[in-house]
Amino acid sequence: MSISIHVSFFLLLLIAMCFNNLTFGSRVSIPLNSPISQAGKILMVTITNDLPRDSGELDFHIVNEKPKYLLKLGEPVGFVSNLAVKQGELRWTRYQPLHATFDLYDPKVDGDHTTVYWSVRLDGVHHSWDNVSWIETVFWST
């Protein structure tokens, strides 16, 4: 009887460790100087909710993909992707829902950059390659 308890506990621990290590498309870390990143075949896209506190819910998803994400204030969500053009869609629920659709990566704009940052703000969605200098590229629509 004691062995079956130990085996059950071991299996439960193993399952818990497996679920703990899954990333489900959120926070993924690849060093920018890694051979994978430098090869230019993998792109890191980060999107951050920089709206004011208590300004409503902000949902994000990649068009034609699952799942949807609830972006928490100030917590970046990262995605690893290939260099294919994919659209991101935001829905900001406040008095009246607002929407923004944009290319997460555009080879004409982003060129050889291996990291693209997006910041969601009151006036729209801002784009950066260094997470310091920002350009507003997408406005909210109803």
C-alpha cells in the first residue's frame, strides 16, 4: 500500500511539472544573441498593455489563430514566430468597444529586425524595435 501511494504521488508530481513548463504562447525567452535569433528565421514579437489603470479589459489574438489573451496592465506577452506576415487584433472594452488590427511583422517595415515590440496606449498602438523609441502606427476604431 505504501508503494502505491509513492507511485501516485510521483505521477502527480510529474504531471504538475509538465504543466508548469508549458508556455502556451505567452512569455517565451530567446536571447537576442542566440544562433537561432541571429539566423533571422525566428522573430520575437512582444505586446504590452500600457493603458492607464482601470481603463477596461484588453483582449488580443493573432487573426485566424487561437487562443485569445487578456493583456494585463504592464505585463508583456511574447510570441515566437517565423517571418510570415500575421495580423494581430486588439479589442479594448470600455464605454464602447474599440478595435485595432495591425501586422505583427511587416517585412517592408521591419526588415531584418528579429524583435518587434508593440505598446497599447490610449491614443493607439505604438511600434518599436528597441523597446525605447516608439512610433504610433495604428489608431483605435469603433
